[in-house]
Amino acid sequence: MNLVRIYIIFLLFGLGTGVSLGQKKWQGRYHAKRLLIEKSQMANDRDSFFLSSPEYYYKRIPLQQNYLYDSLILKNREFNLEFIIKSDLDSSFTALFTNHEEINLVKFRQVSNLQPHSYPQHPKGDLPYVSTELVFKGKKTGIDYGGTLVIPNGKEKYPLALLLNGTGQQDRNYTYSGHQFFTVLADALARKGIASFRVDDRGIGKTTGNFKTSAISDFTNDAREALEYLKNRKDIDSRFMGLIGHSEGGVVASRLTAVDKDVRFMVSLSGVGVSGLEILDLQNTAILKTSKMPDSLVNLHMALYRELFSIVYHNQKPYSLKAELENSVKNWIKDKSPETLKALQLADGRDQTLIYRFYKSAKTKAYKEMILYDPRQYLYKIEVPVLILNGDTDIFVPAYENVASFKENLVNAPVVTTKIYPGLNHMYQHCKTCTSREISTLDEVFAPEVLQDIENWILKQFKSKEIDN
């Protein structure tokens, strides 16, 4: 068989099987969800389109193509998705994207492969600091911790902040919907001469341990291990180390600062200043109100929730908790009308769904420790400068009640600075609806004015300490 005949056979084989002769990919972002459209150019002159999205859990789902006038329409009926593209598929284009949520314009650009999330505030290019990935073993916990140490260039003496993230299992960058909250914070601090260390939570990244069985007391031990490790490093000036804690991390910061003399300053970002029982009441009320639910229904929901919170708070026998919750819900709904139960989404057996979900959370060590948390046990013991910040649209840690409690109980701190920012949500983003859902849709990662205030306050305390020494 000569070479010409071999070539013809392979060509015919390719035409018969529709093998791909080439691919092109374009990436866009809908809110915080990445969308990758892939076009495969087939040997049978037909183009095949696919959609991938890690955040939607789509992996090369097929898109049927059609043309309407001058527009290319790509659709997947199973997932109720549609793209309408009026321009040629060049290096970039804009598509009208429709899904079960809403309709939006999405800009796409050509890529070689799916790219990581990128937001304008994420640091890029040559950076004026050194980032070092570290792994160390906790002396008391026995856990391996993975973290990133950031040290400003050309600095021999600098303050250092240990960054403590909020609720849920988080990586060291405190990544939510692609936003790297702590990466942006560490970058801003380093540019002002402030070092930082951020750590993976238990069971994620380079950190070992079991997150599911852990609670605030365990996270406080983890933070203590990090401080102990840092102060023994030769490249760290341990004389001015402090804590920056967000949300639940603010609780960890309060607990640790109260008992650890290595902590020289504390910054609480939406930290909890009220009791655990009160914060559950405040945040659930705020969340319900942002859903535009009528006040009458909000009040009914909260009446039931308060009963459930009280049961968990006073429960001394874990094995009886579920039965107590079931009895409470059963007694609560028995005198409610069918219309009321339907409005509360407790009709047709949905009360059992509520009990299941609530019990699943309430039975954990983390929930129990949080609901029993009393900041008064710790705040009066704090004897270092403290900065307390909140956004006034925060629905998870409502600002005014929490800041007021900090002011009332930080009686021995030499410096207590507080500030409430208008128009900022729980993650310190400028928001419009300020709901939990909106957080992932915003390009802003961290309001610049808050970053600036944190930097300036830490440097002021550091310089004051230097003068004292």
C-alpha cells in the first residue's frame, strides 16, 4: 500500500466518524459562576458546541445550535439554558444568557483552557512582598497546618496579623464564589508594611484534622498553634503580633486575645459582640426581612425559631434533642390555620423538613458552642488595643447591637475604636439589595476604605508601641 492510499483511507475514516479537526473555547462569568463555551470543528463540516461550568457542575453538556436571522442560538433544554449571540465568534463576543434564574448579558473571551476566577482587586504582576507557603505541626493538637506567610519587601521590623476566617470550612485565602477575601486583605496590608499569615481550615488544603467535629474552641486552639509557630520563626518580629478575625473568626479573636499575652492587637470584622442566643435571633430576623417577607410572617417564623433556639440552649441530654424539637414544632403548629402553615411553608409535611434541617445543624458541637457563647466572659479580660468594624447592611452580624455590646464590655482595653460603614454587607462589599445571594454577584472583594482604615489603625498602634519601647 503506497502513501497516497494510506492518506485516503485515514481521510475517509475521519469523515465517517466525525472526528474533531479543531477546538475553540471562550470563557465568561455569570455572577460568580464561570461559563466555558467550547466549539469543536468536525470533519463532517458540522460544529458541535458544549458548555462547562465548575460552579454549576456542568461538564461539557451539549448545546444545540440554531440560527434566527443574524443570531446564533445555543440551547440546552434539559438544563433550561440559552445563549443568543449576535456577533461572530471572534476572540471576544457578548451573549444574552438565559437560565432558570434570570436573563443577563455575559462577555466572553477566547481562552486555551478554563481560567481561575479573577476580580479586579486580586493581586497581579510584580508584588512588593514575599509570599511563602508553609506547613507546620501543632505542638498540642498534632495537626499539620498549611498557610501562607506574607512579608513586605525591605522591612526589618513590622507588625504581623494572623487572619482568622468566618463560618464554614474555608481555605487560607477565605475564598467565596471566587472572591479571595484574605488574599486581597494580605495584599493591602503588605503594601503598607504589615505582614500577615493565613491558614487553611482543618481538612482542607494542606491542613489535616476533622472540620466536621470541630468548633470554636478547636479553632481557637488552631489560632494559638499558629501564633506559637510564628513567634519562634527567625524571620518574624514577635513583639507586635495581632489578630484580624472576620465573623466567627472575630469570636476566635476575642477568645484568644483574652487569654494569650502574645496577642498585641485585635481587629474584629463583623465579629459577634452579643451572646450566641442573641446573634441567632438577630441574624435570622434580618435575613427574613431582606426576603421582603411581610412582618406578620417574620414574627411568626421568629416565634417558632426562638422556641427551637431555647430548646437547644437548655438541652443537657443530646439523645433527647430531636424528640424535644419534634414536640415543640408539633405543639406550635397545632393551633395555626392551614393558610398560615402554607404561608410559613410548614404545610404538607414540610414541618418535618424543618425539623430535619434544624436538628442536623443543632446537634453539632459547633452549633452548641456558638449558641452558648457569652462574650462577657472574654471581652473584659482584653487589655490590648481593639478595632471593631461592621457594615450597616450586614444581615449575618447586625452592626449596631454587636458594636454596642463590644463598647460596653471592652472595659480594660486601652484603645477601643469602632466604625460602622454605610452600605456595606457582611463581606465588606458595597451592595444594593444586600441579600446573601447578592454577595457572589458583586465584583468587589473588599471595600477599599475598610482596608485603608485597618492599615492605618494597625500602623498607628505599632508606632505608638515603638515609642513606648
